[in-house]
Amino acid sequence: MTSEAPTRAYRRLSVEERRTQLLDAALSLFAHRAPEEVSLDDVAEAAGVSRPLVYRYFPGGKQQLYEAALRSAAEELQQCFAEPQQGPLTRRLGRALDRYLAFVGRHDAGFSALLQGGSVVETSRTSAIVDGVRRAAAEHILSHLDAEQPGPRLRMTVRMWITTVEAASLIWLDEDKQPPADELRDWLVEQFVACLVAAAGRDAQTAAVVRAALALESAEGPVGALARRVLPVVGDAGHLL
Amino acid sequence: MTSEAPTRAYRRLSVEERRTQLLDAALSLFAHRAPEEVSLDDVAEAAGVSRPLVYRYFPGGKQQLYEAALRSAAEELQQCFAEPQQGPLTRRLGRALDRYLAFVGRHDAGFSALLQGGSVVETSRTSAIVDGVRRAAAEHILSHLDAEQPGPRLRMTVRMWITTVEAASLIWLDEDKQPPADELRDWLVEQFVACLVAAAGRDAQTAAVVRAALALESAEGPVGALARRVLPVVGDAGHLL
């Protein structure tokens, strides 16, 4: 029973705790609104503190808060990519995508505003943070593909697919998170398989990666299902062989 | 023989001619430099006129010039997409890509700066211009695919591929236009085929589009070559069927 109500409880936090609290407040505001629609007053109100206190911790104001929030979100997102290197690749990719799409769903409006660009808080620093996440995603995938020293074709294929995932996420948010996340995940996994297989036709390293990856898949898995659904569609195209 | 040398020739242009001249000067500067690296003085110098004259035509200064130049470039780019609706689809797509990549090559630094974002001249208006080009590209492709009332899956596949093309263009510029444009074109066409075929597995409309498109292709064309190169790679994966 605390009989002495902490009317100005925020004085009791340490500098680090206060900073974290302000950042959390900023992050949840920036997650669901475009940066233009978040003011320092909103952050102060959400954290239950005064505007001058926010400035004391973030003298650069909204821009500094936005960048700090973005860095924090970028770290959280990168953790989505971690996945043990075992089992079929499509299973690993699917699990990482599940976490990624959950992240996107939790940061909807902020994610859209960030990737659509044209925002007042966008700078070369914010672009660098976003690019860092893309690079990390590509490195994760290449390490799962077990490609030592990936060549330009394989890198390009992986980078292109990451772009596809981003664009698909934006459309998904734009269309009120339809189709359901698990359908979108399956679709993205299938597109990855298709892009990789097509690229394998022109690149020996990608071909080796595809062969090794297919050997890990099972008939019940996504690649087997994809093959069985696609074969009847292309089956009439014998004139091409 | 003009014995009276036009020392201040620019006074002789009509308002419309002068506007076009300034815009051309701005466009060629914005094509090869980031917007940050182009000043109004540069535009005045390139057009051989005074800075106040530039302001008389573009009172909004650099921002207005940039947007006008971007609109002009967007119109030029949209003309790249026009292509007669006959012959194999991969041939049509390849020709449009040739024109698109030539455009990208002619506007290298400006194209990168625009699509990478974070630029001082980026606004909701510039984003809207870029989105308009993307939408036009998607409509062109869908009309070539002969899909009346394209459903969400088919639309998504086409939009995703357009994103892939943009991202590939940026990487291509970043890597000093390597691989050569015709290799990149072939690769993008193959990726389109692969993405469409994979999407056909889950969508009846896309499957119908793919069947119709494959019937137009020949064994000597890109789809035949792709199929013959890919089959040996996936040939060992009989366990998936």
C-alpha cells in the first residue's frame, strides 16, 4: 500500500530509465502515425512529462527522437531475422517472415511512412538505418543459403527478393492487412523459390545453392506443393522445349 | 549571315521557349547530379541567363524547377512503356525494358537520388509523380497480359516485379552499369516469367494468363531458353512430386 501517491513520479527515474521511457513513448506514437502527425507535445503527453523535459533528453527535438526510435525499431527488426541453420530453407524463411510481418503489423503507419519516403524527418541518416536493415537481411539469407563469397547474380537475386518483401508489406498495409499474414508469407516464400530457380539457369553458384536447397525440402513442404500446383499450368508448353 | 551578333540572344525567345530552355537546362543538371548538388546559379549558367531571370520563370526556385523537371522526365519515361500488343510477351517486355534502361542510363545520378529518397526536394508531390509512373507501368503490363479486371494476386505479382525492376536499376547504376543493359534486361524478363508462373499456382486468373502467354512463346525465345536451362537444375528434385 503506497499511501504517498507519486504525483510527480517521473522525477524518480534514472537518466537511462527516463530516456528509455521517452523513447518507448515516441516509438509507439511513430509506429502508428506518420511522422508529420506526431508532435513533441504528443510525446510529452504520452510519457506523462513536460515538453521541456523531453527537450532536456532530446535537445534535437522531434528529429532526434525519430532517429532514436527508428534505430531502436531497426534493432528489433533485425532480431526477427535470427533463425537456426537447420531444416528446410523454406521453413526457416517462413518463420523469419512470420516475425517480420508481425513487426510490420505492429508498426503499420510508421513503417509505411518510412518506406514511402517524402517525410520531413527523412535524412541521409534515416536512409542509412533502413539500408543497414536491408543489408543485414541479405547477409542472413546468404548465410542460410550457405554460399561462401556469393557472386553478383546470387546477391542480386536475394536483394531483389528483399525489395519484393518490402513492397508487398506496403501493399499489404495499404489493403488493411489483406490477404492474411500467413497467406502473404507463403506467397513470398514461393516467389523466393521461383526467383532463385530462374536465376539458377544463368549462374552456376545459384544452381548449386538451389540443388542443395531442394535436397532439404520434402514433398509435403512448400516447394513440393508449389511444384505440383505449377506443373499443370506449364504442362501444355511442351513446344518450348 | 547575321552581321548583328545576338549578344543577349535570350531576350528573343518567347515565354514558352524560354521556359522550355530553362527546364531542359535543369533537367540535364538534375539528371546527372543529386538535387543537393544543383543550385539555381548552375541552372542559370547552363542556360546562359541570369539568376533573376530563372526566378522570374520559376518563382518557387529550385523546388519548383525540380518538380517541373521531374514531371517532364516522368512523361518521357511513360512513353518508354508504349508497345504494340502483338507477338510474344517476353519480346514486348524486353523492348520496353530496353527503352527503360536507356532512360535510366541517361538520368543516372538523378534517378538514384530520386528513388533512394532522403533528398531535400522530396515532397508528397514528387512521391505522387513517381507513384503515377509506377501505376502507369502496371496498367501497361496488365493490358498486355490481356487480363480484364485483374484480381489482387495478379496485380500484386505485377507490382512486385515493377519494384524489382526499380531496385535492380539502382543496383545497376551503383555498380557502374554492370552487367551490360541487355543482360540485365534478359534477367528481368526471366524473373517476371518465374514470378508469374509461381503466382499461377495459387490463382486461376494468373494461371489463365500464363497459359495464354506461353502459347505465344517459341522454343527459340527467352522462355524456351529459360526452361531448358532450369530443368537440369531442378531435375534431381523428383522427391518433391
